[in-house]
Amino acid sequence: MEDMRYEAPATLDAAVALLSGASAPKLLAGGTDVLVQLHIETIEPDVIVDVKNIPELRTMAKEKDGWRFGAAVSAMEMLENADLCKAWPGIMEGVVLIGSMQVKGRATVAGNVCNGSPAADTTPAMIAASAIATVIGPNGQRQVPVEDIVIGPGKTSLAKGEVVVSFLLPAQPPHSGECYMRLTPRTEMDIAVVGAGASVTLDDSGTCIAARVSLGAVAPTPLLVQACADALIGTKIDDAALTRLGEAASAACNPISDKRGTKEYRIKTAAVIARRAVERALERAKAN
Amino acid sequence: MAKKSHVTTTVNGDEYEFLSEPGQTLVDALRNSLGLTGTKEGCSTGDCGACSVQLEGRLVCSCLVLAVEADGKSIDTIEGMANGDELHPLQRQFLELNGSQCGICTPGVLIAAQALLETNPDPTETEIRYYLAGNLCRCTGYDKIIRSVQAAAAEMRGS
Amino acid sequence: MATILEESGFDPNQKLKIVGTNPVKQDGLDKVTGRARFGADAFLPGMLFGKILRSPHAHANIKSIDASAAEALPGVKSVITSADFPSIPQGTGAGDMTRNVMAVEKALYDGHPVAAVAATSEAIAKKALKLIKVDYEVLPHVIDPLDAMKPDAPILHDYMRTKGDPDAPDKPTNVTEKMVTELGDVSKGFAAADVVVEHDYDSKPMHQGYIEPQGCIADYSEDGQIELWCCTQAPFVYRDRLTAILKLDSSKINVEQSELGGGFGGKTGFYAEPHAILLSKKASRPVKMTLTRNEVFRGTGPVSGTNSTIKMGCTKDGRITAAEANLVFQTGPYTGSMYFNAPNAMFTRYDLENVHIVSREVVSNRPKVNSFRAPCVPQIVFGVEGVIDEMARKIGMDPIDFRLKNAAVDGHTAIYGDTWGPIGFVETLKAAKESDHYKSPLPKGQGRGISAGFWFNRGGETAGSLTLAPDGTVTIVIGTADVAGSRVSIAMMAAEELGISIDKIRVSFADTNSLGFNRVTAGSRTTYSVGMVVVNNARQVIKELCNRAAGIWGVPAEGVVYEEGQVRPASSNVGDFEPMSIGDITAKTGMSQGPIAGHSEMNVTGAGPGFGVHIVDVKVDEGTGRVDCTRYTVVQDVGKSIHPLQVEGQVQGGAVQGLGWALNEEYIYNDKGCLDNASFLDYRMPVASDVPMVDTVIVEVPNPAHPFGLRGVGEVPVVPTMGAVGNAIGDAIGIRPRSLPMSPPKMLDLLEEAKGLSESERY
């Protein structure tokens, strides 16, 4: 660690070269996970690659296909974007819950997702929104659905030298709404015991024609639960459908018991939180 | 021994230089390299807010920022909050209303409250509580902290 | 001249000018500007950085330590192990203390120090720790005290036998002591009861949660003089304990206290200071040592966890006839939990004839516990006040009326032997009953609970001086750490007594060289005891001022009086002299008669008990079990509120600490016996958005032993909290919880259990 170097490349190519060439590089965006890991010595990088100076990672704009924001855009910058907040309230519910105001001043969605915690607060909403990451590496560029990024606790599918450049939140059809909710013992400052991101789309008659439900903190990775979507699609998301949704959520859990919650508690409350998230998404879908 | 980085930074309007060890945090640099001990270190993991500063006008935990990242940037700490011997209304109200007991969390709370009032001059009680959720206090139970912020906000609005 | 202990001078009709107001405290400015210097805010030229190597095992024999590679690392200037400490036999007070500081034969908890290093940078010190080779023989560990009491439990100390238990076999045990506390005859009492309630309760260890980690600088000169700067609640106690374990003269150790960033009982013992001193000795350079938050959780002194069985009986018209309890306290690996407070305080506020309490203290592989506010009592009162509430419900009596029916009054002789003077429990209960909170309707879907609590409040050894400068201004030196603004209250009491403006008074802290022994800032004793000393000192100087004025005027001493900061003739008969201020007299007589000062060294007695009643409203999320506190009112008798805003702040802070303890705070261990949640992320203390405003109703039933009638304030507010929250949750969900903390998973389980209860079975 005392031989650790700090680099702040100004271009993507330079960043990729550094990340590919070092033996144990660590990418630094907001740093709210990285600095903790340095402090408790769970990582011992040889190079810290600070990507905050790279222009492509700092974009935030509505495009033809949807909203795009860069990997180095901080949570606060996103929250201060009124149009983004209006367009994606569920995503922003996840962003707001990343941590304190101080943490949000630095933390990024990319960092939150790619840190690979199953309990990350932005990942379920991003998955429910069908968000897609643009990734650049030594072998070029690729698009990765967010649900394919995290493959295990603390592990991503990114290859050595690869870096997330930005995320696209694809424009949603009319009568769509999304939401993120989580369960924590305190009102703030906790890691989610259970998290649920939900997105639903209704047709003109109010019947659900598309749904995505993603659960966090109940498995080694954030989950995209097809069975939850199946419980909703084709229904008017009435009480019976919501009950089936809750059951599907509990059934999909494969949690551990740890200092943040027992297995049994997570299984029970996954149903409750998933249901509440879907209810709020439904309210938003009806209003859109 | 690894090479240190030469960092030039502006703190409370004054220019400072120091040599940063790799991995050194900003809170460590402020306190130990620059002697500005008003910013406190309570946990080193961003969970208590005692190390709060403004970095380029943004409220952050300085334990979660590398010292090298301060190069070329401006930082505001508690030492710069008063204007000479004229206290900021927040500081004054904390004194009047007993918003500070042991005082260890106070610099971080004041910096955070100042950032709040800069963006939201008329916050509700709930908004203040959620904004300050990242600042742990063990002495006050938060009651008089919230009241001090409310009083300062009212004073600054000229009510 | 009678001392203040003999004659307090309390006058219920006294007109007070300063006491009872809210001047800005003199240390306030430094705290809001960042100028105040806490333990880690000091630097000495040439200082080194110290770091401690800690056992990763909960229980292990230490076979050997090889620090040679660490010593050889460039930048390392000293390395210490237990070999550098004087050898003190096991099983003694000093032996336990020294071993908690640095393990000798065994590592007894995850985090137990085994070595320490001082180097030219913290990074080098951290690297050096990794080079120290410790040969551990890992042993089976035991965490839970009930497990530690089982016959096949791993034994921590072969020499340990249960004190106070003649029936205990003469073989190694983990039970340090058994104590029986009794009054009257409980079997008769229960026989006379119409209603009997008995339950088991348990609580987990928690931490005081002070935001400032320990920080100190030690400077050991070659001639054996030691200067120690540190944050502490007890500079004199630190000095004397250092004397005991380092085998040095007290006069060689000077402890200077920094501002204290929270202690709450946790900084009454040292965790880094002895290491810093010995590292400094070996390196011949000053050594600065600060603990990380992880070290604070693993390696300082958490709060005792408990198991209790509590049984009480009452008649159908609400008179308690018997109270019985069986209590078990965790203490960590060594005795010293102060568990005896619990039998002495748990029922104390009620006038009971028949009481029988059996208490045991048990060692296990956890850090050595230290005090919190009201050590070992709130977690037991959690159960007592639940039983009381249940009895009241069973006979259909209002919970406050039930407590009023059994309340102790003036002249009560408590179970621990003291006979009380005037007390305010009844007044506090009545004030709670009349409070806005209690009278307001409970919002739908919420639960309301009340609970009462008591604390002895203490006096103790206290020394201080009050000196008049030649210009007549006043400096006060005290030796008791200021944990919550006692400085300003002390200045106010001096200002009141001297009849001068508080601006003319400066209060500062002595280092241990400068004053006689001062007991810890704990026991809610500081404002009371130091107040006694300060007023006593003020009276001494007033007497001297009068004598000198009499001398100047050539009149007898009885012919002058002191009033409102001036000495004047007692009547026109004495003579026609212009009154003289303090400054006039010191200016005129300083040269010829010397400076004027008062000093007192006393064991302060007469502290009056305090009582509190808390009213709490909660809302429980039926889907998740999460509890939100929606309204909180503290009602407390403080005797006399010297500085009302300070008093409110103290009680609000205590209530919220209790709220955290009630809902979420606990030590969580993994199956290796290591602490799993050693950070503020997972040790869940309340944040600002978790709590409502805390309303306070301050009752004043004066303690006439004190010149202004005050009683200690600091500990009473934590005692009732968990009982009140538990009773509120019980009211909300139909089952009263019995296990702390009342965290969401446990509440969800209770909610499910409550579904199966009939109306009469519901709480």
C-alpha cells in the first residue's frame, strides 16, 4: 500500500491503459466505498485510477433514447437535476438512499452498482428500469444490462481494464412508473436489509402489460425476479396480484443471516417491501 | 518508501501546500499536515460526519476524500466559518440555544447545516433532520441542534 | 467557619439573579469555531505515532511474541509487550487492570492488546504491527454469560472462585461474585398478593458511543517525569491507576485533560495511555496515540449485557407486596462491572417492604465493561417497569396512579442504607400526569408507555480553588472533567455567591499536579460536588474580604457585611464608609497581605437522589416490525436547574441514548467470538431523522444540602427510557417485549405472536 500510486487520467484511453497495465488497479470515482476499503485494508491496490476528470464520464442529459448519465456524476448532481428527478423518481429514490448528504456529495451510481454489494440501493431500481451500461475496455466498447453487471458479492462481470462510461435509462412507454423502497432499522445511514425496485407499465385500460421487479440484499447478487413480473402482468395489480407478487418475492430470496438481518426476516419482509414498491410504481404509472 | 505528491490547495481562502502520502485522506492532511484541527475524525468510514467540510462548495466527508484530490481545489472548514470575530448566525444560535454540549460533533454539524441553509433557506424540521442524518451526535439527542438551525435559518431569512 | 457540608446555607426563599438563567457557556465559542482542543488535537515536536496490536482471537494462550522484525523496520522507535510492564499477580485489582491494558498469559477477547509500536509515521507503525509474530494457542471461547455459567463452559481464569457464595464449589468458575440483597420476607409478600407477574428479560452489551475516539500524547523524560495529555473523565483516577500499574510515584505523573468529546462513563478508564507512556519511555520521544473507531468498539469498555428474572406481586388495589429478582451481569474478562448498582437501584423509588434480589457477575470473552450513565441499571429497569406496568393493567389502574400509590417519599430509607431527605418522586409523577403529553389523546395506531427511574447521585472526593486576581476578577480551578457544560454552572454558582457578573469569572481545569484528588466525572456528581466546593471557596474569600475591609476601616469583623459584590458597613453605627468592591480590596491589600484565595478538599456528601418519569409514543410498522418514536417527554426532578438549557440538553441526550439502546444498539458476535459490528454503520445509534423533539418538564424539589438546592442530573434520564419504550410498544402491539434491543426482526416475531392472542391475553 505504501507503494501505491495515484493517477488521474484525462482521457478514457489513458484510463483503460492504466487499468489494464497495473497488477492490482482500483478505479476511483466518488471514493465512498474505495476509501473505506483502503482504511480497513480489504484492498491493497498498486494504482488508484481517478476517473473524475474524464469528460465522457461526466455527462448528464436527455437523449433520443432516454436519459444518459456518466459514471462519475455524483448523486447530488443527479438529485439537483430537476428534469431527471421528474423523469425517474424511482431511480432517484435509490440515489437518495445511497448514504448521507456528505456521501451523496461524492458517491456515484456506477460506484454503487459496481462495488457489487447485493444490498446496494441503486442497483434494484436500475435493473427495474432496464438500465444499460456502456462499458469501454481494451477490447473496445460494449453495452451491458445492469442486471448482468454484478455476479457475486463484491464481484462484477467487468474484465480487467474495463470501465463503465455511462448508463442509459431507456425512455419508458406511457403509463409507466417505477419506485425503489428499502427496509432499514433506522430511518437513514443503514445498509438495506431488503431492497426492492419495481417498474410497471399499464395499457389504457389499466392492465399491466410490462413489469420488472428487482430485489436487493436477499441473495448473493441483486435479483431480477421474473416470477414477480409474472404475478403482475395481465392483471390490474389488485390485492390478489400483489399478494402473489409478495409470495414470489419471498420465494425468490436466497438470503443469509448476518448482522443486518436474519434469513427468515428477509424472506418475510421481502414480500412486504416488494409489494409497497409495486404499489407506489403503480400510482406513478396511473399518473403518467 | 513511496513517493509523496505535492499538493497545493486553498483552504478557507488561504493557499496551502503539503506533501501527501499515498492513501492519505483529506481529514488527515487538514489536521496533521496543515494543523487545522477543527475538523474532527470520529470513524474514518463516513458514518459520523465529524469530518465534514465543503470541497468545491460541496458538502463531503473529508475522511472519504484522498488528500491528493484536494490539489487545485478549494476547501471550506469550520475555521473559516466565522468572518473574523463575527460569528456566523449558526454559530451564534448554537451558543445561545445550547446546540453544542461536548462539542466534538459541532464543527461537522455546523458545516453541514451551513450547506443546508445555502441550498434551502427555509427548511422544515423533517428536512433539517434528514439533511443532518449523516452527523452523529451522542450528547444532545439532536433537539437543540435542530432548534439552533431553525433559529439561524429564521435569522438569516430576516424574520 | 462552618464548611458547606455542615451548613449549606440553602434558603428556599432566596432571590437568585444568575442561577436559573442561561448565559452562554465560556467554552462555547471554542466549540463552535473548532478552536477547542480534544485528545487528538495536540502535537509535540518530535512526536512518534503509536499503534496497538490486538488479538484476533476471543480466547487464546499467548505462547510467544517475536517483535524483532518490527523493531528492525526503519522508522520504528519502540515496541512494547507485557514484558515492558511491571509484573503484577493475576486475580488482583491491579493485576486485572494491567492485563486489560496489555495481555500477559492469555488474550481474552477479540481486540485485546498484545503489543504496541511507536514509529515516525502512522503508516510505518501500521506496517510494523504486521511484522510482529504472535504464537497463539487458540482456545474454545464463550461469549454469552448464561453459557459461561454452564458446567462445561470454557474457563477464563483457573484462579477464579465465586465471592459471596458459600455454596459455590472450590473449582474454577466464570462467576466472579454472588450478592444477595434483601428486605423483609418475600414469601409472605407474595402470599399477600392478588396479582403476581414474573418474566425473564435480557439485554445485550452496547457501547457509550462517544463520537471522540480516545486520543493522547505521552511524554516520558529520562528522569521519570511523565506528562500525559488525554481526553478523560477522570484525570486523577488515570494518574492513580497509572501509578498502580506502572509502579511509579503519583507525583511523577502529570495528567492534563483535553476537552472531552463524550465519555458517558466510557472514559473513566484508560485504553491507550499506558501504551503511549511506555512507548515514549522506550523511545525517549513523545508518543501520540489515537484509537480507530473499530478499536473503540473492540478494545475499550462497553456496557454490561444482562439476563434477569423479575417477579413482583401487588394487591388488587395496587399496593406492591413483594419484589424478587435474579440477575446476571456480563463484565468481560475481569470483574468490575458495578453490577451492585442494580439491586440497589432497580426497585428504589417505590416503598417496598419485601425484596429479595440475587445478583451474579460473570466473565466471558468480551472486552472489559465500563460504566455508562447509571451503570447496570437501565437495562434492569427495562424489566422492572414492564412488570409494574403489567400489574397496573391487570388491576385496571392508571400506570401513574399505580406508581404514585407505591412511591417513596421524604425520609424513606433505601435498600442500600441511606435515609433520604426531601425527594421529588411524587412531584415528578404528578407533573407527568399533568403534562401535555400524558393528557393528549394517543394518535390512532400508536402505543404509549411510561416508566419511572431513580439515580442515587453522588458526591465524592472533590478539590478546587478560587483565586482573586489583583484586579478583583476571579479564576476558578477545578479538577473534574466537564462532560456537559458543568463549567458554566459552576461559574454561575460562584457568580451568584459572590454577587458579581459571570463575565468576571473564568473556570479552568487543573492538571493533576495542581489540585488534590478529584473523583471521576461520573455518578452525576460534578455540578453538585464541584458546586459545593466552589461555593465553599467563595465563602472563604468573602470572609477574608470582610476581614480585610474591617482592617482597613478599623472596625470589628462583625461590623461589615458582604452584599452584591461589595463589602460595606453592617449599619451606620459601624461608621460611614464607602462600600468597597472585590477589586478595591485586592488592590489595597494585595501587596501587604498577599493574594486572596479559597480552596477546599472534601469528600462531598449530601447528594440528593433524582427521579425521572418518561412518556413515550411509538408507531410500529406491522409489515416490518420497525418502531418509530413519535413523541417523547422527559419529566425529571433536578432539585434546582442552575442553567435550564444545560439541564434540558442533558436529559434530552440521555433520553435519546436510551432510545438507541432500546431499539437498535447491541454488540453482535460471530461464531468465532469476534465482534461483527465494530463500526457506526452496523452499531446503530440514533441519527437526527430517527427521533422527535424531546420535550422536557423540569421539576424542582430542592436538596437542602446544597446551597442552591440542586441534584445531579446526568444519569437519571437514561434509567427509565427503555422501560417506557417497551411499555409503549407493548401498548401498540399487544405483547410487551422482554429482550433488548427491540429491533425490527424481534418486533415482527412479536406481532405474529400477538395475532394469536385473545383480547384478555393482550398487554
